[in-house]
Amino acid sequence: MSRKPKYFDRRFRAELLHPKHWPTWFAIGLLVFFGLMPAWLRDPIARLLARLVKKIAKKPLRVARANLETCFPDKSKGEIDKLLDENIENFVLILLAQSELLLRSDAHLRRRVQLEGFEHVQRARDAGQPVIFIMPHVWGIEYAGLRLNLELPMVTMAKAHRNKLFDWFNNRMRSSKGGNVYMREAGIRALLSELKNDNSFFYLPDEDLGPEKSVFAPFLGTVKATLPVVGRLASAGNAQVMPVKIGYDQQKRQYLLTVLPPISPEEMQGKENEALALNRAVEQVINAYPEQYMWFLKLLRTRPSGEASIY
């Protein structure tokens, strides 16, 4: 049985030139065009395109609205509408710029993403420890990962896309600063092995992975099923756990990336305590930039027994 590491293959293959991929090549060409464009020119175009997205993305918007109404029950309809408008706008702004992560220099990335709170990481590194960064699904997550990868060795894990060309392009971008991208099926053991090899990574605790092994804990205005595995992973890999938040400032045309103080191991002793600590960390990150979270995800799919689906 093969024990070969389950990385994504980032080598270019001739099959990616097949005519069935030509529409994707066209889309990639557009992303490259926008990625090379200066932000002062690209951002106004993105705002115009966001109006079109709002008109055609009906199903994702229904999911996003259900999430927002459940997570923020005290917000009025007008406030929810405003959050949705800002969310779509930020999605398009960040998507159109994202290929710059592959195309532009490290110096450009440092200018685009201002990093604060790195002293927390440095203390862990001085102690010989890698870091598990806690970050939920926010629009700027690729910027956060690659900016931190300039400062310390990192790997990541991603779900394979059905479109092989998009998969190739996306994983070339994610690994452009030297970090390998694992397939999901590599599992927790692969991440533990990387921690022992002094590689840090992001853990996204907000994904709903179903009721099996998950624990319900308070989350914003509701409860959420959370998988409590980070505490054991950090303990086994001698790692520190630190939340990270990132937001795009449209006026400065820059991202602000902030590493927050580490979560103490005592806060994550026991499944219920860990689920609570992880949900609190996710809340902290979301509340910093609620308009830049991926609200279209069905993050509340699993509900307590007897409770109807919000979707």
C-alpha cells in the first residue's frame, strides 16, 4: 500500500489544454487580467460587477440571509440587507484581485497585506513550536495564508474541485510561497506529521461536518455543531493555537491581517470546552469584519434534535 504524501499535483499536464477546458482558460485569463490591474482601477469595476452578482446569485443569497437572520436575530431587515450588499461587494473585490497572489512579487504581497500581532507567532517559534492558525471561511483567507507563509513554513489542506484546470490553477496559487497543499483525504494524520516537521497550517473550525463526533456549542445568536479535534492535535504536535482575522480596507486598498493571542490549552480540555473555545474564536474573527465572511455556506446545516432546518 502506497504511503506517498497526498499532495495536489501542481505540475502542468497536456490534458489541461483539451477544448473542454477552454471556457475555464478564458475565466483564468480574465482573473489574470484583473490580477495585474492596479487596485485603484480594479476595485470600481468590481463594485459594478457586484450589482450583477446580486441579481443572479439567488440561491446563495437565500442561504446567506438564513445564516444572517439566525446568527444576528436582533438585526433588522434593513441591516441584514446592507450586510448582504456589502458581503457581495467584498466577494467580487477580493475574487477579481486574487490572482495577484500568484502573479505579483513578495514585496507586493507585503504592501497589500499589513501584518499585526506577529509577536505571538514569534514567541511560539522561539519556543520551537509550530502554530495552528484558527480562521473561519472569510473572503480574504488566501491572502492571510500566503502572507503568513512569507514569515514561517506552512502547509494547507483543500477539497478537490471537479474542474481539473481550476484545481491546478488554484493550488498553484496556494503553494506559490513554498507550502504543499494536501488533499482532504490525507486526514488529520498528515497534519500531525507536518506539525512534527515544524510546519504550521490553518484550521477552519466553522465548517459543518455533520452530527457524528460534533458537539453543539453557543455560536453568535444560535448554537452550532463543531468538531473538537484541535486541542488533541495541538497537544500531540506541540503546537500553539492562534485565531487570525483579516479584512479588506477599501479606502486604503490594503488588507489588515491580525494574529490574536493564543488560546490556552486549559480552555480546550474536554470536547465541550474546546467546541466553545473554537466557536468563540470564530465569533471574534467574524465580528471584526462581518461583511467579509462566506455567509453563503451552510454552516448551520446540523441542528439539535427536533429543530427544523434553517435552509
